[in-house]
Amino acid sequence: MARRIDVTGTGGVRLAAWEFGDPPKTDPAGSGPAGSDPARDGSDGSPGVLLLHGLMGRASHWASTARWLSGRYRAVALDQRGHGRSDKPPKGSFTRDAYVDDAEAALEQLGLAPVVLIGHAMGALTAWQLAAKRPDLVRGLIICDMRASALGAASQREWDQWFKSWPLPFATLADVRKWFGEDDPWVERPNPARGEFYAEVMAESPDGWRPVFDPEQMLRSRETWVYDAHWEELAQVRCPALVVRGLDGELGRAEAQEMVRVLPRGQYAEVADAGHLVHYDQPEAWRAAIEPFLDALSTD
């Protein structure tokens, strides 16, 4: 059963954080899991992990990963502003600073620091910008399929047109799964995992199924990063960092390896038969890719 924890982001925005698994059992002395370091643990004595979803995502996309992590960490996934069950203020800020400050506030209120940050796409950018800004709060970083280079104005126009192509409202969730998994022009071959991913961000309304987010807010969020490159922040990340890409994802091998080179303590991993939604496409291979990195962190 998922447990919701409300936290307050910058500007008073209410954010929903979620735990999807029971925290690790503490030792009889109450000092945390065997081998844990109390000086680096979360508020319940367990090492902390904060999981950040990508644009249009929600915390529940991390449920499988969070349950797996809960055997050794206090793993919390955050619905970022404008997403999931968190506030979607019509006139709210959707800048990079707002997203980064929200994550910083969440991990401090949850008592997770020094934390391992795991982010997918936009969430990965937020994670490495936070790691650069507050190295005292972050002891490890996992970047999943997010580019550091500028995407440009053409990319933003393509997304605008893509949102407008959605055949809203969808009559059923089966229609959602079929469109995003097969019929969407952006789908090169049938992808059931993609269909499930988008079904999870739909809610039933009087006229059918619609996204739980506002597409205009997603475009506003996106325009704050697509025109800029983010190599400088990568170079400022001092903790160990793992760059993970799906072989069929949006992050190419050459750019991923350059990101590893720029990161002062960068490492690289890739997942076969996975696209952009690496942790959703191939959950077992995703866990296998990040487990050695997490094991090494625990011995630092």
C-alpha cells in the first residue's frame, strides 16, 4: 500500500511524496539496517533515496523501483509540481529553479539527506542541478536517459504539435494504451510499456479519460530547459554519478559518454531493448544496471 506524505515546495506549493514499500527493518539496537551509517541516514535510520519522475510522469512510475529499494533504503518518490497529486497552480512558477527548490525542500522535510537522487528525463536534470547546488545534501546520483545538450526551438514546436494531436478525451483506458502504445505517430513499433506508462497519468472525467496534468504547464516546464545546454551543472556534481541510457532511448551513446567524462566521478551503464522509459521498459535490467553503483556507494 502506498503511503502519501505531504510536503511544501517553494512558494507554498503542496507536493505529494510517496513511499511504496516498508522501510528496512532496523537492528535490535535501533541504529538502522545492519552496516548503515547513522550519520548519513534518513530520519528513520535508513539511508535515503529520492526518486524524481520525468515530464508528464508521476511518482507511481517509480513504484516497482521504490519497492525494490525499500529493502535497504528509505525510498521516497515525489510528484513534482504540476504532476500527479501535487498542486498545479494556474499561475505558478514552472522554472528550473522552482523544480530544483521543490526537490531540495522535499528531501529536507523528509529527512532524507544525504540522499541518493535517482531521476528520469526532466527529473534527472532536476537531480543533477540539485546535486550541483547542494553537494552537502547528495551522496550519489543516477541519471536516466536525459540529455545535457540543448534541444532547440524545433523540439519545443514538435512537442506543442504532439500535444495537439492527442485524440482527447479517450473513451476508455484501453484506448489510451492503444494510442500511446501503437497509434501515436511518435511510436516506431508497438510498445505496450509506453501505453501503460501513459494510462497511469490519465484520470476519468465526465466526458472520458484525460491527463492529470495540464499540457500547457508541461510546455511551460519544458521551455525552461530545451533552449539551454546543461554541461556546466554536470561539471559541478561532486558525488559519484551514474549515467544510464536505453539503447533505443533519446540519449545517444556518444553524448552519454561525454556526460560521464564531464562528471568528475561519472560512470556509465546501458540497458538493451529499452527506449526512453528505461525503468518501465525493462525493470529487471534497469535494476541490474544500477545495483553495482548502489552497492559501491554503500561502502564509500
